[in-house]
Amino acid sequence: MTGGERAPADLLPTAGPVRFVAEDGTACPAPAGYGEPSAERLRDGYRRMVLGRRFDTQATALTRQGRLAVYPSAAGQEACQIGAVLALRGDDWLFPTYRDSMALVARGLDVVEVMTLLRGDWHCGYDPRTTHTAPQCTPLATQTLHAAGLADAFRRRRAGNVVLALIGDGGTSEGDFHEALNFAAVFRAPVVFFVQNNRYAISVPLEKQTAAPSLAYKGIGYGIPSEQVDGNDLVAVLAVLDEAVAHARRGEGPFLVEAHTYRMDAHTNADDATRYRDPAEVDRWRAADPVTRLEKHLRDRGVLSDADVVADQDAAEEFAARFRAGMNDEPAVEPLELFEHVYAGPPRRLAAQRAVLAAELAAQEA
């Protein structure tokens, strides 16, 4: 074989999702080709998952209080969110979606800065350059093109950095996703596409989006090796992402990983998930909760004690208190900024709307 060609069999994911830990927390036979992450990394992962779950519930509560404009919950996807962060170096880049605030908090970004966008500000809140984290992306799949482009720049510079792009199952139906895969494959860009398949694109179930055996097969047509993993098993998520990141860092091109997980709560606070999801389905997935699964596994291995669990929960409560306190300060906003950076030359109707708002603001100050 010549050039960048690969044997088709080398691109195929495993027949079923890679798994190390069963839903009840017991160990499964180790899957071939993957090494189990160290106990220290898993212990750290558990701590971050507990904190992430508490962050998520606190953010949801702040939304109900009107202190956030919107919040897309990631409850149930903790293993994916934390695994993505733990698989990267500090100088690697993360490209998140709007649902990945938990990953940003786990990466060490200031929680109030992470919430800036979701409070209704047009700024992303944090500094992408210093955090090596792109702004959270609301338009579906556009961040995958940006990730592929930055990864190609790293390849050209021989910088040794890897880019990881998070994307939901709904985003894989967008054209941008396929363009990003094709570009990354042709130029062997060091990027990992990590699909969090939580079964629903808002209210559209997976079976109405694709007829593929799994979303992991989306990479094959572009020459990208792919894998599928149990997204509620942090051990497996870390093991698979470690291999994917190492593949990209060695200069072997992109890698696609699909994580099978579930969004326990509604799409956002504006959504009523009971209109399109069977409560029995939700209950089945709650039984596969990634936090309790990892806790049981680590307890069985003697890595986690009762005291550790209490300490992690206490730390999460302290974090939530700091989060609430930080959100008490109202953001300084300039209403007229609504009209900035929309058009190079504002149309008449927009200029008229701006004039009306300016007059109302002036009247309030008078």
C-alpha cells in the first residue's frame, strides 16, 4: 500500500462498545488492545466527576432562579466530559460544544467565566489562548472544522499538540462534520473527534438520524480509524481516548471515537423531554449512572474509601458555594452592543431599532 492508504479492517471499530466496568460496577474481562488507566488517574477522575455532577445540578438551579439565561445539562455524561479532559495535555486544545461546560470546569477554567456565554453575554468569558480551549460552540458541528484547521496548523509546525473536538450525535448529521473529517484525513491532522452519542438531538432519536451500525462507522469512508466505547464507563473512555490521542500525536492522523451515553435531563431548561422520551428508558439509563458505577468499581479495588467519598462530596459542596457566590455579581452589560458586529453596514430597520433602544436607555437615565 502507498501514501496514506490503510487496510479497511484497520479502520473498523470493535463490534460492540469497549467496556472495562459493567453497569453494576463489577469488572469486565479486559478488552484486547487496551490497557487499564492507573488507579491514581481513576481516583482523580472520580473526584472530578463528583464535582462535575454537583456543578451541573447547581447550574440547573441557577437557571430556574433566572440567573442563567439557559443551561444545557450534561448529567449522565460525566465520564465523557471528564475523560476528554484527562486524556489531553495542558497545551493540547479542546473544542467544546454548548453542552460541555462540565469539561471546561474540569479543565480548571474559572466557573463564572465559563458561565458568561450562558448568562446571555456575547463574549465567551474565558481567554481561549491561555486556556487552550476554544469558545463553546452553539451552531452544530462548526467547531469540528475549526478544530481540524488548528490541528493541521500544528502538523505543519511540527508542534506536537493534539486537538480534541467534542460533538453530539446530532452534530454528525451536519455537513460541517463530514467536511472536517475529510479535511483532517487528507492532511493527517492530529485531531480526535469525540462523539458523545446521548441518543437524542433535542427530540430526534438516533434511529431517525442515521442507518449506520453506529456513529463510529462514520469515519471509515474518510479513511479515519474509529472506535466505539461505553461512554458511562470512565475506565473505558480513558483507555480508548488515550489510544486515540497517542495515535494523533504520533503523526498518524485523525481518530474518531463514539461514546455511547445518555442525557439524563432535558435538552435545556426550555425543553420538556417527557414529550418524546419514555420514563422507563430514562430509568434504565439512570441505573447505568457513570458516577455510581465508577464509585463501586474503585471501592471494590480498594482505591476509594468511605472517607474519600465524603471528602469529595464536601469539596463539591464548597465548589458549589463558591459558584453561587461568584454568580451574585451581576455582569456589566451594554445593551447597545446587541447591534455591534452584526452587519458591516447596518440596514435601516436595524438602525431604527437601535435608535429606539438608545432613546429608551436615555429616558431611563434622565
